[in-house]
Amino acid sequence: MLVTGRCDIKINLTLRVLDKRCDGYHNICSLFWRRSSPEIVQANFCAGRDRLIVTGVEIPGENILSAARRHFRKVYGDDFLPPVEIILRKCLPLGGGVGAGSGNAAAFLRLARAVAGFGDDVMLPGVESLGADVGFLASGQTLALAGGIGEVLHGVEGNLNLRGMVFFPSWNVGTVNAYRSLDELREAGLNAGASSEEQARDEAVSVLSSLLSGRKVGRIPNDFMACAGHEDEYALLEDLASSSGAVVWGLCGSGSGYFAFFRPEDADAGMRSVFRGVREKKYLLNWLRQILVLE
């Protein structure tokens, strides 16, 4: 039996890094927004043996899908997950900050739950060990206020009707390195420091309220912007977003990607303006690797 699942990504509409925990991780407060991804996971449960095939993008080290398969069996036992061949059709770059790898794992876990007969409403225990945002992407939530390391989710009502794009530059940023850079910046006193959880939650509610009512937000609050580097390059992307009529833009999570979203009535003209700007400034934007359009 071959089953197919489309992967999702997440956009951080706010991202504040709070205190550093005794386990070395950081508590955060972030507004997660789920979006569809062009990546696809297929699972062949009649393959007779475990196998993982990845096409499109080379992934160094162990793939998160192997860890997800192993974790599912650890929780439920081998009887609930027969030998399975997993095929990942990958097209998004690594380190972009949209949780594409987590979305791959989440898509497979949804398929495995369905085959095991658990249904979509059953959350796999301990899924945060695979990645802090796997739980959100494996859930049915579209919007959530995330706490803890990203695994504590509070569902948020609302339908964000926005269209836009994600710019992926030629460099990428790993999560561990991003947090290390932010810690070093704060320890050197070169950053305002962490917000309180209450401040961060109020900020997220304010951003969401503005977007739901169609008001312009501009650049979203993201603590990693202070240590992202590439100031000139991100300034160009911000100028493209702002001058093309976007209502919200900013850094993608802790990664290198940068997003811009438009009101639906402005999206076609706005995205045409962006692509025209990219063509006209190709000599300045030759470091852009990929632009993903999100409908």
C-alpha cells in the first residue's frame, strides 16, 4: 500500500527568545502559522523492509524521517508500523527557518497514524524530541501561540487570508548556531535582552489582530534578526517587500529565509512587483537561491 502526504511548513509571525533553560534549550514565545509546502512524502507499507529514498536535495547526516520512524515504533511498538519504504521529494533548502524538515517528519507521522488506525486526533507522545515544531506541523492547527521550546501549543482562532512568498538566500543558518550567536550577543550586552513572556504574548496577539483586520504590520518582531548578519541583503528584501505593498515581512524563524505576505486583493500585483524588482536588481540579488510562492 502506497500512501502520499503533502508536507507543511510554518511561518513565525512573531518570535521572541525568552530565558535559557537549565537543559541548554531556550524558552520561546512565537506565533506559528501553518502553510502548505511543495514537498511530498510517500510511504510504501508493502515494501518488506525499511528504506529511505530522498530526491531533489541532498541531506547530510541522518534524515529526520528515519528518526521519526524509529520514534513511532518506540512509542507504539513494531506491530503498529510494519517495514516501510519512505520516499521524500524534497525541494526546499536546508536551514531556511520554515521547519521544512519538521514538516517532512510530521507528514510521515500523519501517514503512520492513519495506517495504524489512530486517526489524526491522536498526538504522538514525545514528538518534540524530533524537533520543537514537529508537534505543531503534525497537528491540525493552523495558528498557535507556541511556548516552551515550541512544543507547548495554544490554538488561536482566526483565518489569515494572505498570499505571499519566501526568499531563500544562498547561505543557510542552523538552529544551534543561531541560538549560540544570540546568546553571545546578549552576553556581550549588544542586544536589549529577552522579553518577558507576558510582553511576548501581548505582542503576538497584537500582530495577529492587525493581520486579521487587514492592517499593515511591517517587519515582524524576531529576536534572531539582531544576529542574522547579511544586513545589506536583508535590507534589499525588506525594501522589495515594503515597496511592493506587502503587509507583513521578516526573517523566517531562526533560519536564513525571509518572507513577505500581501492582502489577497493586492497579492498578484505585489508579487509581480517583487519579481520585477528581482529582475531589475539581479546584479544585487544574485545570492538569491530560490523564491517559494505561497498561495
